Amino acid sequence: MNQVQRPVSRLAVIGLVLAFGAAAALLAGGLGHRAGWWHFTSGLKLAEWGVYGALVALAVSLLAAVLTWPDAARKRGFPMALVGVLATLPVIATAGYWVHAARTYPVINDISTDLDDPPVFWDMPNPTDHPGESFAAKQRAAYPDIVPLTLSAPPQQVFGHARALVRERGWSVVAADEVDRRIEATEKSRLFGFVDEVVLRIAETSDGTRVDMRSRSRLGRSDLGVNAARIRAFLDDLAARSRNP
């Protein structure tokens, strides 16, 4: 006698479709702006709807998982429901990070190791002026460790190490002036392709070399801590390479 096969849970199917649709919306929002298909505000709105969709998909998939538990279910679909739950997690985790960063970091997007005489962006299309004391005060409070790097190595050697690190990171070099010992470069964010600008100023001192670095975002009021993290990581690597060539 043939056993009647249990039907597939519609909730599991809906949850799975919603989960993959949410992930697609988040990726499309960012990659579409990166490709020039729409303005970044439209991309952010699409990503926002992707997050809402992921939350709904998570709820539907969890309910489907409970209703299709293998030992007591009238319908099939537990593996599908589980995949739906897992597919929502990257989207929700990304949104959670954005919310956490927005609440944690100050609303500034221009960070410099020298707040009295910030390095100037001579070769970038945007205005070169630093936003001033309003930003500087917030930076001092939030990032007291962002200070100039001093090294005993000669400036020309440090300049070479800095240029090599910029290229290894895949940044786009806009200017590399060996006479002024100044490097300007840009880096794009992975998802949306937002452009951040970086300038390095390497100066000779009586004891060796001083390195100042400024990093700013072209778009947005808050950088979610990205620029400070970039300066911190770059100067740490530069210090290690210059002390151990």
C-alpha cells in the first residue's frame, strides 16, 4: 500500500522566497549604485526594504520550522524553513552593524592626525578645507588615539613604504609626489562603492620622520567609524614596516 506523501508547507516556501528576495534587495541596492544605475539614496532605500523583508522572512521561516518539525509535522518543509532562517541572517547582521555603528560613532566624516594643520587634498575634486573645530572636538573625544606617527627612519624610506602599502591595499592612487612626500588616494566601500579620500603627509623632523594622515568620506554625514579605523590600521602597518624593513 502506497503511503500518501505529505504536502509541502506554503509557509516554508514563502519564507524562503522572502529571505532570498531580501538578500537580493540589499545587494541590488548597493551594487546598483556602484554600477551607476541609481542614486545612492535609492540604493539605501532598496537596502532598507531588504532589511524589512528579511525580518518578515525570519518570522515566517521560524514559524514554518516549528510547524514542519520532522517528528510531529503534517507537512514537509523543515529543511526549506531552516534555509530560509539562515538566509536572513547576513542581511539582519549587516543592518545590526549599521545601527550599532550609527549609535556608537560620532556624526563626523573627516578624520585627521593633525587637527591644527590638517593635510590638504590638493588633487581631489572636492573642497580641501577641513570642517573645523566642530569636527575636531568630536574627533578628540571619540578617537584620542588618532595622532601623528613618528619614526626614526628617513622620510624618503617611509614615503616608499607608504606608497607600497597604499598599492597593496588596492587603493586608487591620485597623486604620489616624491618631492613634497605627499600621497593622495581613494578607496571604495565594498557594497555601495562609496568613495573615501586619503592623504598622507610625510615630513622630516630632527629625530627622523613624522607622518600625518587624513581620511574623509565624500558622501554622508557620518562615516560609522570607517575613517578612524582606516588611519589606525594604516599607520600601524606603516610603523611595523618602517621599523622592520
